[in-house]
Amino acid sequence: MNRKYVVSSIVSNISWPKIILTVILAATVIGTLVATKTLAAINRDIAAAKEAARPANVRLIKIITPNCQDCFNVELAVNDFKKQNVKVEEEKTLNFDSPEAGASIKQLAIKKVPTYFVTGEVTKNNLENFVKESGEIRDNTFIFTKLSPIFVDTETKREMGRVIVTLITDPLCSKCTDVKIVVENFKKAGVKVREIREFSWNSYDGQSVISQYRITKVPTFIFSSEFDLYDSAKSTWQNFGTVENDKTYVTRNLPLPYRDLTKGQLVGFVDLIYLTDASCIDCYKAPDVQKPILTQGYGVALRSERTVDIFSGEGQSLISKYKIIKIPTILISPEANQYTNLKNVWKNVGTVEQDGWFVFRELQQLKGVVYKDLTTNQIVGRVQSATPSATPSGVKQ
């Protein structure tokens, strides 16, 4: 039989309307299934979003220390917790010395009070970050642990965080760093000081402390071991000094000037010379302009300062020795090399001579000042006064 005839016969017997209807029904069923799954996924997402937005239902208990006047303010911590997405269904306050508080402290292994702990939905996602940053979870209970001193140690019942400060001073160095000001700054940052002891560096007690902690620079100060409880304050201690084996904090990185005990002398004091020209009325006043930059900007301590005129014998000698061509200027003794920040910037404004003296040369770096160029004998930067213009004839004044 002819193959084309057979195929044609089969095709002619197919019911195309039925095929089309079957395809439509199949597509409808598949579409319905896909839509159902999509809708289910959307509903799950909506439900998850609603659950995430729902406040965590919790119960909160505070343990307070009414007999500790300087203790951490737990109310502020509780208020921070309440700012989270929570619904506090019950709140209770217990005194530290009460039996109920004692039972909770033992059960939850609480080490510091005043504090608070929370039960209920404390593992809810919207509390996860707060819990990690503020405390820990034990026995399905969130316990606030990030309290700062002063607090009471629940085992010893002692108030913790009262620091003893030992000052080692140098009464003969009035321009040395005032360590009392530094200690005051720590107090303003929240460090609670119980006692300040002050010893002169050359006294018996001072020498005893210096020997115990191998101190090489004075004045200085030492914090007792309870300073270790101040996490935020001690985080910057590497800029100040060391932590000893007994947890004592010893200041070693002192700003100049100070007494170097290994050298047996005061260091950080410099001599300052103002080289001026008394005949240059318009020239800038170096003491007014550059002294504040040195002393306030770079913390340079002056041992002496004096003015030398360029027409004096010493002035001529300085100009010749250092080949100075612009005045007024300043010269700083070699001790300036001890001031790291000044030394680093000096290469942009002057030179350090072979004998160690610092000579300021780039007067144009002092914006807007008037000075004299000795090579041309000209005044540089002088503001010329305007010449009054003639009044046009016929104009009445």
C-alpha cells in the first residue's frame, strides 16, 4: 500500500478539536498548580514578614542595688531594651539582698549586679543582634552583662570599679606634662576614682614605685587593677603605656617635656630665636605668628626665647652662618628633633643644619604675611595703599 496514502488516511481520521481541548485543559491544570504554589509561597512570605514584625513577648526582672549610690544605672539599660521590638508583658524588681534575687543569681550564674534578665521569646530573630551585643542567653533566659562599673560582685558582695591612682610628679618641672589633667579626662570618660596618691619622683615612696614598675619617665601616673573593668577606657591604653602582670596600668608614653630618668635630665625644652629687622615696620611679628604654632600646634616647650636684630653682630653672624635670605624668621635649637610631628613637617618649611639647628625658610607658607627678601632688599607681600583719585571738575563734594 502507498505510504503517503496511509499517513494521509490517519491524519484525516484525527479529531483536531479534541486535541486542542486536551492541550487547553492540560495548560489550565499546570497553570493552576503553578499559581497555587506561587500563592502558597507568597502567603508564607507574608506570614514570615508578619512574624518578624511582631514584637517579642517577654517578661523582665531587674535586680537592683539600692545601697550602692554610684552603681551602674540599670534603668537606662532597661530603657534601651524596651526600645527594641518587644512587648514586656510583666516587669518585676528585686533587691540584690532578697532571697528571690539570690535564687535567680545562683540559677543563672549572674556575676554582676545591678542587672536585668528576660524570659519569653528572647531568641526571636528581631532580638538577635541586641542579645549578642548586650549580654548572653542561659537557660532560655537573656541576661544583660554589658554593665560598666561601678557594680557589685555577686560572690564577694564588693563594689567593683573604684580605681586608685598613683601620681609620680616632678615639682621642679613646672612646664612638664600635668598628669592630673590627663587623669581628670579619664574621670570625665566615666572612670570612678576612689583615691589619688601623689609622690614626688625623688621621694622614698616615689622611688619605690619607680623601681617596682621600672619607670623611666616622669611625671607619670598609674591606675590600679580595677581600671581593667572599664572596657571603653582601657581600649585606648596602648597609646599611654603598659599593662603589668598584676593588672596595674602604667603610663609610659608621655608627651614632651619630661624628666628622663635614664639620662638624668629634663628633655624636650628648646631655645627659640626670632631673627628680625627693626627697620621693617610692615614685616610680620614672628612671636605673634610662629610662637603659637610651635607651642600650641606642636606642643613645643620653650626653655628660652629671644629676639636678635639682623644688624647686630649676632644677627649678621646668623645670616652668614645659615645663609638666611628672608626675614623675619625663627631658629630652633636641636632639641626640636625630639618632637616627631614638628620634625616631619619641617622639611616642607625649612632646613635642619649640620649643627642640628632648625631654620625656618619658606616664609610664603605663612599665608598673607609681609617679609623682606635680603637678596633684593625688597619687601614682599606689602599691601599698597590706594592713591586717591582726582575729583572730576564740576562735581560737588
